[in-house]
Amino acid sequence: MDVLQVKRYFPAGEEPDLKKNMNDVCKFGNCMSELKRIMSEEEWGGMRASVFGFLFRLFDNGFSISKVMLHHILARQIVTTKKYEMWCMFGRQPLRFSLLEFRELTGMLCHKDPENIVMEGEDQGRFGQLAKKNVTLKDLLDMLSMEGWTADDRRRLHYLVIVCGILVPQEKRRPVEKTYMKLVSNLAEFEATNWGRKSFVHLLESIHLLDMTQLTKTNYTVHGFILGLRLWAMETISTLGDMFSKFEGSIPPLGGKWGLYCKRIDNDMVTEIEKSCGILHYIIPLSTECSEFEDEVEDATVTKMLELLSNNQSLLIGRSTSDDAPTEGRCRSAEETEGNTVMAVSQEEPQTVSSEGDEDFVVQPRPRKKQKNVVIVEDNSVGVP
């Protein structure tokens, strides 16, 4: 039986509760409410059919963000050297958040950057004059209430609000990047830009800046499209989706089906959800390697987990024995892998396995591959340690 050592930010069962608040720079609710107030029905319908349409459908469905749940996902991270993946444990099962899952959830363009981006020539119109100034997100929203804009210019302002307020969010009073102002002058080029990739990278960079110390603070801030992480959690953790959101149909992309956030999640609820968590819906099989980034960093722990999964083996997650997770930024040493024990178990017959310091765990065979939901391991003894 293969044994793999995995280090977590916090020992299992000792993850800190959200003490007060998680501040998020992504102002999905605020920006969408302002756009809804300002835009005509025709404009709103046009944006629902645009490359950013899933955001407008989510807003119409009443979707919102649970910061408590997101905090507990972040606190359950596995320490890896990966730049463009986040791995965590939930219900003693490994979860991956990568560009592959993000693309399926949002339907946004996530291709690599083209070598040459075509910029429009200098626009002499009203928007062209605006592009020469330092304009903030607040200014953009104020300008949309003014008369005299052409239909194309109003669409440019809508796009900038979405990008700067939601997808690659920035503070309201920070000037919009000049490259965005120039790029949006060519609407076709702007719409063809890989905003999904840019949004995902911005979010992952923010998540990787959160260390063990920050996650225990009364307040901390996430600078990124945090809504994408919640969509991933709702889709992956079936119990969470069933209990706290309403299914609104199957219109693509995958994340666009989620609707009204029905109940408020508190810290105790997260513990109960994790105890009852038996089935996870892997949007993309974990054995599918994400090779979208040339500067990705290899990680021995992740490579071994993928190898075990690709060999059709279950993963049994033992209790954490390590308290030396990163306290200042992410741990970048591939050698630091002590902590939770991951054991590979063959799929032929249910087995009882024991790890030092733990009670026995009964491991059931994984369902056949034709089923979408995959049971990685079922713990019938202790639940969450």
C-alpha cells in the first residue's frame, strides 16, 4: 500500500472559524445592482447574451456569496508549490481548484495570451477623450447615468465595470488600467480577450498570499473573483449545493445553473456538512492534469496524488500530525511534505485500514466511471477528527 505525506495549513478538525469578516474586493452584488438600475431592458438582455452573460444570469437567479463557507475552504488547504492550483481537503477527500474547473463553471475564455494584441487607433470621440484620463470604477458607474453616450460607448462602460469591479476587481477609487481603456475601444478585441484566464490568475495570486496567520485574524481581504470559488464549492460539494442553493436549470455554463442562496451558513454548519460529506462531484477528473501554464511549478505531493487516482485507487486521508504549516506566505519547499497521511487503497474489495493514532477506516470501492459522482472514501467511524 502506497503512503503519501500531505501537509495542511491547519490540522484536521482544528481549522479556525471565521471570527468576524472576510473582506472581498469583488463587488458582484453592488456592481450588478448598479448596472441593473442604470441599464435599459434591451441593454440588460444584450449583456445576458454577451461573453459575460453568465454573471447577469447568476444575478437574475439571486446568487450570492457565503463568506463563511469560503473561509473554511481556504482554511482546509493543502500546502503545495503549485502557482495555478489550489488543493484542499474536505470530508477527508482531496479537492482541486484549477483553470480547468474555472473554465467549465464560468464558460469564459481561458486561452493563452496571444503574442500580439491589436489596439485600436486613437479615438477622437467622447470615449477617446475619457481614455486619456484617470478614471475609477466609481467614475464609470457615475458616467453611465449621464446622457449623450452612444450605444457602443455605453457597452464599453458596461464591460469596464464588469472587468474592474467583478472579474479582476480593484478598489473603487483606483484608476482603471490604461491597457483596459485602450483595449475596450475595439469591442471585438475586448470580447475576444481571455478574461477568464486573467480573472482566475488574479484570484489564485490573492489566495496564495493568504497564510496561516492571516486566516486566523478577525478580518482579512481576498483580492479576486471570489464568486468563482463559491461556484466551484457549490458544484463540487454536493451536500453544500443541495442545502444552500437552488437549482435554476441547465443553461451553460455549468456555474450558471445556481440560484437563490436560501440559508445562512455559520461555522457549526460547515462542520456538520463536512461530517456528512460522502459524495463529491468532480467537475473535471482529478486525474486530468492541468497543463495550461508554461511556468507552473511541479509539486511531488500533487503528482503522487494524481498518479494514485489515475491508477483507479481511492485515497484515504489520515489525521494531521503536523503543526508547521506556513505562517508567512505559502510554503514553497517540495521537501516539506510531512503532515496528513494519504494511503492508496485498491478498488477490488472493501478494506479496513488503520493508520497510527487513528481508529480503523472502512474504505469502499469507487463507483464505476460511468457515474459522475465519485466516492473517494467513505469514513464510517469518526467523521471529522
